[in-house]
Amino acid sequence: MKGITFSVVLSSLVVACASAPPPSPMVTADNGQPEMQAALQSLERARTEAQAAGPDKGGHRERAIGLIQQAESAVNAAMQYAAAHPTEIGDTEGPAASEPVDERVPGAEGQPHMWHAIVALREARKHLAEAKHDKGGDRLQAISLTQQALDELRQGIAFANR
């Protein structure tokens, strides 16, 4: 009798499991955000390179470091926003513009840290552009801050070359 009852209960469980919908995928800030994670790593590399550069840049290097730190904060906020709003998808902006990331930086031949910081910022900007557009405006802020940091580094290179 126990064998029959066990078989009936087991059969019922198998049928119940087979008819249940599949579990939904779990969404977290770092899972499903590979472009944002890559952008954050590039920003960290850019900050490290800019900090290693000489201080003779007319204040541009320091401003760039501050902008990079703000961009890092914006990227973190964007990933947190995306994790808190997993069903929100922003407007489609299309693929990122093709740009050479490691192309020569005019005038930076004698300033390798500034050169590498610019390359890392270009990489960050590319990853940010290719990220999913569900970040509550923080991704766009990070792109803007990254561009401002690039401009400051270029001005710092020009200042040091005078």
C-alpha cells in the first residue's frame, strides 16, 4: 500500500513540475552588464594612468582625474539603476560609432601616461556607447564626463608641449 501511495505522490510531483513555467532569469548589477563592467575597468585604468603622469599639465590632468572619478560614480549608479529596474529598457540609439580606440594621440609621444589614459577613456566611451540603454540617464552622464575628461587630457598634453 505504501508503494502505491508513494508512486501516486511521485507521479503528481512530476506532472506538477512539468507543467510549471520555467524560472525567470535573475538580474543583478554585475550580471548582464558586461559593457558597463568593461567601461568601469577602462575608467579605472585611465585614472591610474592620469595619476601617474607628471604634474606639468596646467591643472588639466587634475581636472581630468576628477571627471574620471565622476564618470566611475555614474557608471556604478547606472548599473545599480539597471539592477533595480530590470524590465525598463530605454530608447534604442543604434550601434556605437566606429572609432579607433588605440589610435595615435597627437603630441603625446613624450607623455606615455597621458597617451594611455586617453586610450583607456576611448575604450570606456566605446563600452558605454555599446551598453544596454536602461540606465536612468546615468550612462549618458558617464559618456559626457568621459568626453570632458578626454578633452582635459588633450589640453594637458598641449599645455605640457608648449
